[in-house]
Amino acid sequence: MIHFVLLISRQGKVRLTKWYSPYSQKERTKVIRELSGVILTRGPKLCNFVEWRGQKVVYKRYASLYFCMCIDQEDNELEVLEIIHHFVEILDRYFGSVCELDLIFNFHKAYYILDELLIAGELQESSKKTVARLIAAQDSLVETAKEEASSISNIIAQATK
Amino acid sequence: MADLIINPFSSGTRLRDMIRSIRACKTAAEERAVVRKECAAIRAAISENDHDYRHRNLAKLMFIHMLGYPTHFGQMECLKAIASAGFPEKRIGYLGLMLLLDERQEVLMLVTNSLKQDLNHSNQYIVGIALCALGNICSAEMARDLAPEVERLLQSRDPNIRKKAALCSVRIIKKVPDLAENFMSPAAVLLKEKHHGALISGVQLCTELCKVSEEALDYLRKKCTEGVVKVLKDVVNSPYQPEYDIAGITDPFLHIRLLRLLRVLGQGDADASDYMNDILAQVATKTETNKNAGNAILYECVETIMSIEDNSGLRVLAINILGRFLSNRDNNIRYVALNMLMRAIAVDAQAVQRHRATILECVKDTDASIRKRALELVYLLVNDSNVKSLTKELIDYLEVSDQDFKGDLSAKICSIVEKFSLEKIWYIDQMLKVLSEAGNFVKDDVWHALIVVISNASDLHGYTVRSLYRAFQTSGEQESLVRVTVWCIGEYGEMLVNNMGMLNKEEPITVTESDAVDVLETAMRRHTSDITTRAMTLIALLKLSSRFPSCSQRVNDIIVEHKGNFVLELQQRSIEFNKIIERHQNIRSTLLESMPVLDETTYNGRKAGSLATTVQASTGSSISLPNGDVKPTAVPLVDLLDLSSDDTPAPSSSGVDPLQDLLGVDLTSTPSVSGLEGSSKAPVDSLLDLLSIGTPSVQNDSSKLDILSASNRSTQSANSLDMLSSLSSSLATPVSAPASSAPMMDLLDGLSPIVPKTDTVTFTPPGLSETNGSVYPSITAFKSSSLKMEFSFSKQPGNPQTTLIHATFSNMSSNNYTNFIFQAAVPKFVQLHLDPASSNSLPANGKGSITQNFKVTNTQQGQKNLAMRVRIAYKVNNQDMLEQGQINNFPPGL
């Protein structure tokens, strides 16, 4: 299973964290600090796996962002690389050529997408199209609710004028 | 940011603006200020119970949380958002719940009720986000409370709900394995799904069920093996499906998960394994390997082939795939190949050996992850036939390897060399190479072990000390090499100078006495030398002062320099050693005899952790005890064995200062004190005291000076140091201390044999009649429900005090014993020498025995009977066992 997902920028800033195993706040900070130290310093030609505390961290760099996932010793590292890529492609499709800034300003969207991809540290959907469809449906649900809310407040505003 | 409405009348900023202003901060202090301001605004909004901006405030809090600031005050807001009716609030509320809380927080329990309602909601998306939150953070209690809802949702009409419910169930049964049986049959149904997401999740649920419950495994194996194989066949042979296609393969994720489930089903079941052979062969041969996705499938397939019941054809196929992986240029593929080969070793070591050369190359890779894997693999590959070549390769590589890899590498090499030490010379050679290259990285027990081995290889002493001398010239910066060199020069310095014990292959070197002292002087002056190295050097210098009389003055000069050392230990030793050199020429040579051979079995036993760890404690004490303060303490050795000194004769209680440990002086028999005049008694005694020369075995009644009381008097009355300087002149009478060995026990961290020495000269009391040749009956010395020990006795002619005991151990229980170690302790009037035991494993039910010979010398024969305490340690099923007892039934007169 995937124990956590981390997105770290090249400067070591955290862009997204998702924890599927229990880690206290203190441990989380420590994990992030330790791992960014290890991963950001690795050369470009080295393999994408780092052994760490009896587990393995699979990471891949896309532009200025490092996508890291921590898995158990017996898990398939190569597949996790595919999962990372899968996630990136979905983000790319959603934001339209995604960049780090998209993930900073719309971080909650990135989380929503991740939640449609992984639950309990396991993969739930192998179709990019399905994920995109589900996210779009939920986004429009939010939109509708908003329009309703604003039209109601307009009505109230009109009425109280 | 459409979902965060801009309200021009709001006092707070928009999320986007907050992020922007945080990003604009140039210093951490600025950032903190912005965050503090935002947090204050959010707190105010929370206390006003502001509904309109709850949504936005939560989003801000999450961002602040990601930056690492505390956000606990927002936790309740999440719960409120979840409890509200609209989808947007719930969506952000659940996100906040997953982000800001973790499963160990009490607050989480408050959300159970909302979750339950949402799981029963009519809106599929609300059910979806509730399932997602439950799957990501549920605790054991929540799992129990909400399992029925999740179980019901496994049969929902919407496949997207089914898949989420299935993964949620994975978490639930991980938290509460008892619930597994409820999920068995719905999970089996999921395997028939057409929707890929639901199918993938169903497969994962089945895999997890098999892991947590034996019952589920049986059930699924019977019911689903065929089905899973068929699903895999379908997906392998499916035509192009753009929605699931990755690099020309339809849904590799599904492939991998199906293979993983097959692995669990096939493990330990020949029929199931047999059933999946064909499809595994097809996957292994037909999968496209030019993209990562294909390799990921192959990797999983190989692992499944290795794990299921034996099929030699498939295994050959699998190992060949790994061989191809190993020669791949992609580091990732090489890494997983090494990883997999480690597991393959257990299955087919021969096949893995074929790739040895390639694996060895991987040890030298630039990538630390690959190096580490490869090194562990090489370690597993070493056997008797290839140990020499592999060790050579590794040691050669040690020269050029990265600094941070040297520690790992040298540890592995040492471990290999120790495990496969073919002959002592090879062992010593390899270890010297390792120490010369990476002496700063090896652990203490490595060089301890080396010293023990050197000490035992008497024919190699000369060779070793000369090799060390050469190595020191080139690699004098390696701490542990320096220590071993220093120790060996101290012990075998004369062999260095006169080329004694030359081996054929060796080139003669010319080393003068002063060259040898040069080495020690260098070691002493190295600024990197730590206290252990310096202390060892001091002792070596002292020893050389007696072996090389011509250098005595120079040695003394070096020692004198350290009289003012800031380290108390070194200062104290320097002063003492200086006195020994200057004023006690007559006892010096005997004081500084070579160490006796260190007992390998004791050392190994101790290393294995079967001995009490008091060694550590005694090391510590030897460093800090002040001079001259001789307390009547028991000898540490005896302490170690937990021997009470009640029945020891008077002189022994004079105590042996830890200094003894350092000096390694342990005169076990008294000097021929009978020749001393009464006036010199006290001075001699205080000298003994200062040097902490224990005199535990006084046997000559006629010369039974009251050493104990004298010593007590002297220590009470005056500082021994003063005494020493004042008494030295009166010490004209030669004190011919009989030769005694000098175990440098504590300095070497407890390397010395635990038994007292036997090479001491023992005096036969004139009054005692000889009891040569008497026959003594055998006894059962020790018997417990699990172990019996029998002693038979014999005497050496001409040595009536010494008894040879032949001990036979037999195992009365039904378990085999391993790591069997026998230890004995005797009162101080007895000396004991243990020979190595015949074996260290003892078969069950008395079907074999261990024998061990030892020699006891009763210095008070005829007055006191032998007594002995024994301690027997062994392992049963890897558990440490310890038996102890006291033997009082020795035949009288021994």
C-alpha cells in the first residue's frame, strides 16, 4: 500500500501531502524534512527509488516538482512510477498543461483529484477519463449550489431594498 | 477560484490573495506575520460562527497547515462543514477532515454520526466523498461502527460507489481483521465486475482478505481462482482500448493487481498454482518490454512465479527475465532485478550465481540505492568456492568507493571474511587490507576480533606485526589500524626488529628498535588519536621499554610528556608508567610480560551476547577511578561470574584496583616474600597496591604476611603515590615476582579470557603431602530437568594440587540446544583453566554430549575443599536459556 504521497518543489516547499498511514504532526514534519533532504540531492541519472526506514520511496520529477510515494518493501516500484505518471496526466488534463503554480493556487483541486485516484493507499481507478468525468460532475454540483446561493441572496437583496 | 465567492464587503481576503501575499514574503518572519494575521481573522470568523466564509476559511487553513503552522483551532469547523447540508460545504469539510486530522485524534469520533448519514445519502457524490474520507482516516472504532454501511454499499448500483466501498473495506479489515468474514462473499462478487475501477478495487479487497484471514483465503481460493485466471486471460488478450491503454498494454494496473492476487492464492497450494501456470507463462513471454508499464507487469509476474508452488520451467523463465533486467540500461529496472534476485536466491541459488559478475559490477554503481541492493546480494552469494575472488573484488573496490559507502562496504567485507575465514593468514591479510582502507569506518568488535585471532595465531605473530608496521607507514590515518598496530608492536615488538618467524612469501625488512618506538610516538602524537588509542599506545610504550632497553630512556621521555595530559586517565597512567620505568627496573620485565593467548571461545561467546554485559561497566570504571584509592573490592572477573568471595582466603580481599585492568597486571602468586625483611613489608605492599597487583593465592603459610591489613593500613594512612616515592629507596631487596601473564582485559573491552591464568608459577607448600595418582569417583555435578553435567577426575603426576576434570554434558529435554556455553567460577584459592568445549550444540534426549576438559589447581589443598559455581547458557529455539548452580560435592581431598 502507499503510505503517503508528497509533492515537493525543488526548493523543498511542500505542495501536497496525503497520509494514508497514521503519522503524528511531528512525525510528518520530520518525514518531509528527511525525505526532501535525500531526494532533492539525488542526481538526475540515478534510479527513482530510495530505501528509507525499511520502506521504499518512489519519486519522479516533473519540471520543478518531485512526486513521491512511500510504499512497502514488497510492493511493485515500477507500478508506482506508473501511478505517479497516471496522476500527473490526470492533473495535466484537468488544468490543461499543469504547472506548479496551478497546484499552488488550486491545491484543493489537486487533492480532490488524488482522492478520486487513491483511497486507503490503494489505486481505485485506472481510467483517466472516469476520474475527469467524476471531478467535472462534482465541480458542476458546486457551481450549481453557488449560483443558487447567489440568486437567493440576490432575491433577498432585492426584497430588502 | 469560482467556488470561493468574492464578497467585496468581507473583511477577510480571498484565498488566492492570501496565497499570493504569502508567496510575496521575502523572509520567514514576514510569512509568519501574514499567517498570524490570517489565522486571527479565521479565529474571529469561527467565534462569530460565520457560515458564509466557512468554506473559504477552511481552504485557507489547509494551505496554512501545509506550510507547517498549527491549525488545530479549525478542526471543529471541518465537522460543522461536514454536518451542513450542501455538497460544496461537505466537500471542503471532508477534505479538511482528511488533511487537518489524523485517526488518533479524539475529535474524529464526533464525525462518525455525520459519516453514517452521508453514507446513506441519496446523492452519489456525497456518498462518494464520505467513503473516501472513511477509507483514508478511519480508526478501529469507526471501522466497527460503519462496517455495515460500507458492506451494503458494496452492492450499490453505481460502480463508482462500489469501487470506493471496496477500498474502504480494505481499510476496515486492516483495522479490524475480525470483520473479514462479513466481506468475503461481496468481495467474491466484485471479481465479476466489468467496470475496471470496481474490478481493480475488488481484486485488492480480495488480496487483503486473504492476507488477514485464513478462512477467507480458503474460501476465495476455492471459489475464485478460476475466475481470476479467466479475468487475467481476458485482459491480457483484450483488443486495444484507448481508455485503459498505457504504452500498448490494456490496463497494466489491473494486470499487476490480478497477478498479485494469483500469487496469494497460489502460495502453498499446488492445485491453484498449477491452474495458473499457463497464463503466467503467457504473461512472462508475451509482455512488451520496451516501456516501464510492461516491465512493471513482468516484474510482478516474476514475483508471482517465484512465490507460487514449484514449477521449474516457469522459474527458469523468471530468472532469465531477471537476467535481462540486470543488463538493462535503465537504473530502475536494474534495481528491481537486484531486489528480486535476492528473493530468487532462496529458490535457485545456482541460477543467481550465474549473474555474479554483473551483480558485482552493480556494487560499483554510482547510484547508492543500486549499490546497497547489490552489496546485500553479493553478501548472500558468497560461498566457500568464491569467497576469495569476491573478497578481493570488494576490497579492491573499497579503495575507490565513496566515503559514505565505505562503512557499509567494510562491514559486509568483515562479515564475509569472518564467516568464511579459510585460514588465519588469509583472515589477517584481508582484515589488514580493510583496516588500511577503511579503518575509520569499522566497528570496534571488528578489530577486537582481529586481535583475538592474531593472539591465537602464534606462528603468525612476526608476520602480522611486520605487515602492520608496513601498513602503518601508508595508512597511519586509519584509527583502528593504528590501534591494532600499536597493540601488536607492544606485544610482539621484538619480532618486528629481529625478523622472527619469517614466512617464505615475506620480504625481509629492517626495522630498528627506535623505528618501532617511532611508530608508537607517531600514534601518540596524532592529533586524531582518541583516548583509547592513546591509552593503548602508552601501554605499548611501557612494554617496549622493557623489551628494548636501549630505547628505555626515549620511551620514558615520551611518557613523561603526557604527565600533564588533560585527560585524567592518560595523566594518571603516564605518571605511574614513568615511575615503573624509573624506579622499578627489577620488577618491570615480569610486569610487562606478553599477554597470554586470548581465549577465542570466550570472546566469541561474549560477542554472541551470551555473557553478561558487565564488561561494559568495568571498562567505564577503569577510565575514571582515581589513583591510590584502593578499596577492598572483589576482582572484576569474579564479579562477572557473580562469585561471592566469602570463602576466599584473606589476601584476596586486598582488592584489585581497576588499574590492574589497564596495566594488565595480575600476579596470582605472591613474590617470594619470605626473603623480605619485616621493614620492607609495608612498602612492598603499597607498591603492590599502587600497581594493584592482586595476590590472591598466597599459599606459603610461613610467609603469610598480613598483606591485607598492611595494605589497608597503607591506603588509610597515606597517599600511595607519596608512599611510593618515599619507599622506593627502601625497596632494595629484589622482589622477584613470579612470571605472570598480563591480560589487558578492559582496554580491549573484555577481550581477555574470563578464566584466571594457569601459567602462573605455583608453589607447592612444603607441608603438604603429595597425592599423586589417587583415584577419585566421578560425580554428577549438576542436574536439572533439562541438563546433566558429570565430572570425572584425574591427577597429573608430580602436580598434586592440580586436578584434571573431564566434564560431560547431556541434554535431558526434547529440544536441541545451540550456542552452548559453559562457564565456571572458583574461589580465589583455586585456579581454573577451561579448555574449549567439544562442540557448542547439544542434541536432544541425551543423544549426544558435549565434553569439556578443565584444570583446577587448589592452592590450599588439604585445607579447603574444591567448590565451584557454574553457569550454563544455551539457546533453545532461539531463546536464551541460563542455568546456574553451585557444586559442593567434589570428592574430598582434591
